[in-house]
Amino acid sequence: MNPRDEVAELRAVAKVRAASFDLVAEQPVPTDRILLADAVAAAALAVPGVVALHTGTFGEVATYLAGRRVDGVQLRADSCSVHLVLAWGAPVLATADRVRAVVGPLVGTPVDVSVEDVVGPVGSGTGHHAGTRGTP
């Protein structure tokens, strides 16, 4: 299976997993850092209430890969950090718990979730868009 097919499969599994929050089902765990970073991002984005991943105030929150980066996800040997932008009205603690629940089995380490921003209701002018690196 080529890497693109593996990523597509992982995203599909993560989306189903996030929709059901079923922690009993087996989920393939990618061993390749590229696939893992993409799978973590896809799993977090599939959780209801998550609008986007956020790069942090200075753009420092990312997993750096050859020729690109996966914004909003930091993978370390002993932990994982996911930085989120939530939709207005999304329950913050419950959404963060759901992200931990779907990302944890993928990485096999503790998952730190940070809510960096909340995007306001359409037309309200509140909230910044994800990936703005701290600029309005």
C-alpha cells in the first residue's frame, strides 16, 4: 500500500472513530512519523466542535517533516500536544476529552490538548482563524 492510501485509510478510520468515540475497536497505529502526524491531525479534526488546528502564538506548534509541517500537532517520544480552534458553543472540556480519546490510541503516549481559540458565530467578527500564528 502506498503512503497516500495509508493516510487516506487512517483518516477514514479516525473519522469513524471520532464519530463513535468507541475506544474498544482496534485501530491501526502508524509507525512512520509522517503518517502518525497526519493521522493525529485527521483524528483531531474529525471530532465534532473542532474547527481547525492552531500553530500557537508564534507558529511554534507543529511537527516538522521533510519539506512540510503538520500544524497544530507536536509529536515527542514521550508525549503529544494538539492545539485546537473550537467552534462557538462547543463544550470545551468534553471536546478536549474526545480529542484525547481518539488521539491517545494512535500515539500511545499522554496527549496534551490546548484550546487556542474559539471561532465565533458566523458574522460575529469574533475569533481568529486557525494557523494565523497569533495575528488577527
